Amino acid sequence: MPDPRGGRQGRRLIGGTVLAGLAVTLLALAPSPSYATGDDYPYAGLGKCPLVPLPKPPKSQGPDKPGKPGHEPGRPGKPGHGTPGKPGHGPTPPAKPDTPPPPRECAKHIWFYNGSYGDPWGFALRNCTSFVAWRMRETNGLADFENHFGGVHWGNAGHWDEAASELGYLVDDVPAVGAVAQTDAGRVGHVAWVSAVGEGSVTLEEYNYQVAGGYDVRTVPTSDFRYLHLDDQAPAPYLGSTRAAGATTDAHGGAWAASTTSAGALVVHRPSGRTTHLATPGGWARHAAPTVLADAHGRVWVAAVSAAGHVMTTHTGTGSAAFARPHAELPSATTSSPALAVDGDGQVHLLAVSATGTLLERRTTGPRGDRWSPAHRLGRPGSMSTQAAPSVTTDVHGRIWLATLTRRGTLLTQHADADGHGWSGFRPADHRTWSTTSTPAVAEAPDGRIWLAGVSSDGDLLVRRTGGDTGRWDRPEWVLGRWSPYSSPALAFDRLARTWLAAVDTHGRMKVLSRAGDHGDWRNSAGLPHVARSATGSPTLTSTLDGMLVAGSDRHGRAVWRRPVGPTGPPAAHGPRAGGFTVSRYL
């Protein structure tokens, strides 16, 4: 560092350079931020355990049986003494035992501290439950968590999943940072705190597992535990807004669809049945779904997220079925799908959430719509969920309606002017907390009203409508069931003005509901054959000239289209047996 007594200028420069280099080195070596700080349990290394007593000395069984204790010293036959009749030798000192005494062990792994077996929260000191309770209080912010939290007795680790379920907390097989990993294995079960999540694995912090009464960290397969979501710190990084496919109908009534494969390939399916593979350097993000749109010029647009985190767009030419080379338009999180919409002037709008949580918009300009405007920010920077996507639709007046989620689970909505140049400003739909890993769905009904569907953080599926042109939302309607907070619902209307709603329940089963009118009963169509159960998959609904199309994923990850039985579906879907589906095609 510079000489405080005033050295040469060159010495100051050299010292500053060294300090700067040292700072950069320390930053490079510093560990990445963590939600936990290691073993900060307040009773780490404190307390003591009652020791198992050493075995008592063995007793003698008679004077003629050597090796039996209990004889008086110096008696003949006592091992460890001199042999009588040998002059010059006195009694020899006792021989050392052949084996050392057994180690002192803790009785039943019970630890005392200040004369108590228990911690201040009602759990056994230095056990797994006590450590996780500490994490819930200090790291997760559940300051009142203790053994009777919520009026339920939590008790041993094997009972924690039942206690959480009884209080309405989500218990499933999907991990999250800050979730409680729980298993019934062993005599009393085990709990740990999830500190990191990878694809197929979780890293756990725990007490009294590998180290008796002590702390350890281990990485295990995700399937080893179930997960209690009391107050998660961050969702799994592989959860995104992926749907089975994106789809649209062109001006001639033909259905176009695009899907991303598990290998990161983007495939576009044309109405003719032919496929086109769109390529970009590094491939495509697997946890963000592509979006497809037909504009007023007859072009079909595709927007998708590259593995490098950029929204790439391409479109067919006017009167041409060939796609142009994809171009990067906006930065994007690799877990958030882009959105496309057309305003009343025929301009295409592109919206995406960046990796830092900022919602950005661009629109095409010019008479042919072949140029893009500068990027425009919507909402506060860094405030949006990066694991949900913006959802858009256009009403009969040419206004684009937008629904999006913040990092804190607030559902925001607004609409643009018909020419797409101004927005009304975000307003929260209500004061609920919505799932930040489930994209809301918006759709325009034939009467011009906008419908909105979303899944709350508690697994409730709610549907609401606008009341005329006011932009205000009517009171929400609950759809019966428990719904996955990792899956995004889909909304659409068929040519008979029937409402269709598709969603995934907490067991991973896709359900397709439909009804006529605003307040009729939702009818459940028969289950979709060959669609894999997945709490993290999302359905797609598309209305075509031939009726409704429903897309899900099979067990190989391929998108599978189904069409309700009949041209439009309602007669069979509302019959005594609730109808069924026919296979349309694999994508």
C-alpha cells in the first residue's frame, strides 16, 4: 500500500496495482453467495452426553480356577503373580490386559446442556429436528417455528410431512432451496435442510446423521427425500415455463406448432405435417417453451430462448413458407418463455424477462413490420419472476393485455393502447400470493372480455374475467382440486364460445375442463392417454377450425396432441362418461 510518509508516485501506482490485483484475486476465490452460513447452530460443540458405564470387573469363581478375579493378592493360582518355589523371584506385577477397555459411548445419542435434553423450541438437542428448526427460524424467517408450530405437534422427523400437510403446506417430490427434506426411513425418520438443488440431486445440511450430534453436508439423489415447502428461499433452478408446445392458427386455418426437445433442438411443425429444425449456436434452452404467432401480413413467427440466454426470433416470408435465420432480439432468463402478440395496427410485440428479472418489450415498426424498436422496460427493474413467463392476448379493440408475476408472487396486469404505443400501468390483480413458478393464462372470450387463470402459492386454481371495458377484474372463481404450483394453466375458447381450461394437479395428472357460459359447471373430459404424469409439465390449448387441440408430453418428453372426440368436442365431452380424446399427432 502507499507509504503514509510520502513515497514516490511510482511506488503509489505499483502499490495500487498490487492491491487491485489482490482484490480481484480474492473476489475470484470467494465462494458464491449462499442462503446458509454453514454450521451456525447455536449448540454446535456444546453440551455433553451421558456416557455408557464401563463394564464392571469380572468376579472370581473359585480358588482353583485361575483367571477369575476376587482372590486375595498373593494367593497361588492367581495370574499375574510369581511362581512359588522359585528362589530369587518375588511376586511379579499384574499383567496388562490383552485388549483395551471399550470406548466410552453416548447413551442413546442424548445430549445435556444446562441440565436439559431439549432445545428452546421443544426438540431434542443436537438432533436433526433441532437443527432444521433453527434453520427455519434464522434462515427461512419462520421466527415462531417450534414443536407446536401452527397448533400441530411436529414431534419426530417421521411425522413432519404429516404435520406440514395438516397445516396446508405443499409436500411433494420437487426440491427447493430452503425446503425441508424429509424421510420416514429409520426408527424415527430424518429431516435436513436443502442448501442447493441440481438436476437430479440436492445438497443437504443436517445434524446427527453422519456425525453423532454433529453437522455434515452431503449431496444425494432428489428421489431420496420428499420436500416440505414451509417457506422456500428459491425454487429449483430447472423449473421454468416449459409447455409441451407453442401453437397458433394461420390465416388459412392451418395449425402451426413448435416444441423444444430434451436435447435442446427446436422443431417447427407445419400444417402439412412437415417439420423444420431451427438452429442457433449453442442450442436452445430446455426449460423455456417456444412461442408461435401468425401476424396480419400472413407471416408465422417463432420466438424461443437460446441456451446462451437470448430471445431469438424468426418468421416466414409473406407468401413464403421458409423461415429466415433466427436473430437475437432480447436478453432472457433460460427458464422464462418469451411472449408474442399483435396490436391493432398489425405490429408484433415481443416480451421477455431477463436473467435479472427485468421485463423488456420490443415491437416491429415500419409499414412491413420488418424492423424492431429499441427495447423498452415494463415495471421495476429486477422485480419479475424469472421462472414464470409474461402472458398476453389481444382484445377486439386491438389492445394487448398482459399478465406477469413478480418475484414475490404478485400477479400484475395491464393493457396497451390499440396502436401499442402506451400502457395503462401495472396493477395487482388482488392481494394473494401466486406461484412464481406458474405462468398465468390470459385469453379473449368471444364477447370481448378477457379471462385470466392462475395458480396460487397454495395450489389453488382461480379464474376471473374483466367487467366490460373498465379493465377491472370480477371476483375470482375457484376451480375444485389441488393444483401444481410448478405447472402453468392454459385457457382457450372454441368456435361455439365454449371455455376450455387445462391444468395439472398436485399428483401430476393433466385435466382438461370445459363449460358453456360464464357460470356453468366445469366438466372434466376423460384422461389423456399416453400423457405422462408430471407436476412440472404444462399443457397447451389451441382452438382450430376443426375444434380444440390439447397438447401434453409423453414419457419420452415428446409433445402429443389430442383432440376431444367429435368436431368440436362438446357432445362427447359432456356425455354421461365425460367423453375422451383422439390422438392427433406426435411432435
